[in-house]
Amino acid sequence: MAVGKKSARRRSRCPLNATLEAFGDGWSLLIVRDLMFKGRTMFKDFLDGEERIATNILADRLKKLEALGIIARERDASDARRVRYRLTEKGLDLAPVLVEMIVWGARYEDTDAPPRTIRCMTEDRDRFIAEIRKRWAAGERGAVRSSPKSTS
Amino acid sequence: MAVGKKSARRRSRCPLNATLEAFGDGWSLLIVRDLMFKGRTMFKDFLDGEERIATNILADRLKKLEALGIIARERDASDARRVRYRLTEKGLDLAPVLVEMIVWGARYEDTDAPPRTIRCMTEDRDRFIAEIRKRWAAGERGAVRSSPKSTS
DNA sequence: CCGGATCCGTTTCGATACTG
DNA sequence: CAGTATCGAAACGGATCCGG
């Protein structure tokens, strides 16, 4: 299915389709995860992820996510060479989706996620999501540390 | 990213990756949606969906979803020609993911989802998901009708 | 008719090399 | 650091064919 835009199939206005259009391609969602949980903000940060995304794919997906208003791109104030990406409100609202996907994956696919984090996500889901927002609002863009530990 | 299996990237055991492996390709999730919300159970039912999936792609995805234990395939007792697909427990557990994706899509992408359904999903999320399970357990495989109306 | 399998042109992906 | 350019490999998807 890919991520193409001229595909004739894309006419359905099912909300699930709208979501798949945004990140049904696999890479986009990983980028959002990196931003949301891992404190990655720069082009190079994403490249260093364990999934080894190629530079051209990364550039393409960043562009698409920006066009969709899920992330925003801005030059670093202190160092003009650097570019920082951040989640917009729309992007932050993907937190519940991410959380449910992570929980499902952890339940069925034998992953390396810390059970503590998963428990936190399931037993206190709403608070967990609220904290993601809070941390973001506070401008603390570092990796998740306190109660929800590295979501890897 | 597609759905390929020999990709070198697939080594991360991040639970999100596990989930993306399952249905990060776009079509798979639509099939699950058809099963979960639209009462579609047969090969032809999926073909008739508004997204116009090709027969070869459909066959491939059904096989993959079955291999992953998300759906199960069985011949109809009354008519040996027919094949019925159904969600397994693992597949039913995708309900929260689907719901969050639908809610997000409906909030941001101007879809044709009935506001009533969306409200039901957000304001009474847990009950909504519980009802999906209940309906399924009761053997009522028809399209969703009562409180959550056509999810399109 | 139902549930696919096969063929085949087109599109997209993705690894590497290269550039500002 | 933050991307383009290139190019072979893979996936898509429409049409058609086939066994039951």
C-alpha cells in the first residue's frame, strides 16, 4: 500500500484511513515514537536509532509529517546548523495510539520493553499519557526518565 | 517500509516495532477493522470494501494475519465453498489500538465517522471496547449495530 | 459463483555515495 | 549536520486464469 498519494484507493473517508495515511508506512510512527519517548530531536538522532533508517527515507518522512502538521521543524537558536524537530499538538495527540500499540506488542510479541513501563501504561494509562503531555509542555525535551522508563 | 521480512532493520525488539510488523503495511489493519466493525468475514466481503484491495494483496495479507495468529481461517460448515475468517483473541486485543486510531483520525482529518460513535469511543472508551468483545463472544458476527453504529 | 494464484508493468523503497 | 542523487530490489496492483 505504501504511502503514495495518487492511489485511487484513498477516497474513503473512514477515520482509520485518515490515520493510516498519516503513518501507515511504518517509519513515520517510529519517528513520532523517537520524539515522544526517546528525546530525539535532530536529523542525526533519528538516524542513530536502532532501526537504521536511510537518510533519504528519513528526510522524506520528516517532510511528510511536517506537511501533515504532526511535527514542526525549526532551526536551533544557538547553532544555526542544527535543525530541531518537535511534536505539535496534533502529534502529541498520537500518544494514546502509540501507547496502545506498545501495550499490544509487549503482550504478544516478546519484546524488550521493561515490564514496569508496560504496567504503568495499562494500569494507569490516563496518567501516563497526561505525563507525556506535561513533560512536553514543560519544555523538557529529554528522554523519558522518571516513571515511564526507556520505552525502547 | 512495506511488509518485507528479510529487511535488516527488523531486529529491534521494541514493542512498537512488533506491532508495526503485524500491520504496519496499511492493508492488514483495514482487514482487522472490517472484521471487527463491519461484520465482513469472507474473502469477497473484503474485496467489496470501499478501499478496493486487489485479490492478490488480500490473499497475501490474510495469510500473514493468520500466520501471526491475529485471524483464523475456517470453512463454512453449511457451504463448503465458503471460507470464513474470524478474529482470534490476539486480534480482538487490537480493539484499543483501532479505537485510538479512529478517534485521532476523526479529530484531525475530517472524516465521515458519525460523531455519535466517536463520542461513544472517547467518553466511554472502556465500555465500548468491552462491548466489541461481548458481541464477538456471543457469536454475533454481524455488523456493529446497536450502540456503536457503522464505524465506516 | 468463491477463493485464490500467476503474470507483469509501475511505483516505492532503501543502501550507498555524494553535496552544501 | 542535514540533507540530495542514483539505482537496483522489492512491493504494489490490475488483469487474467484456474480449481472446486
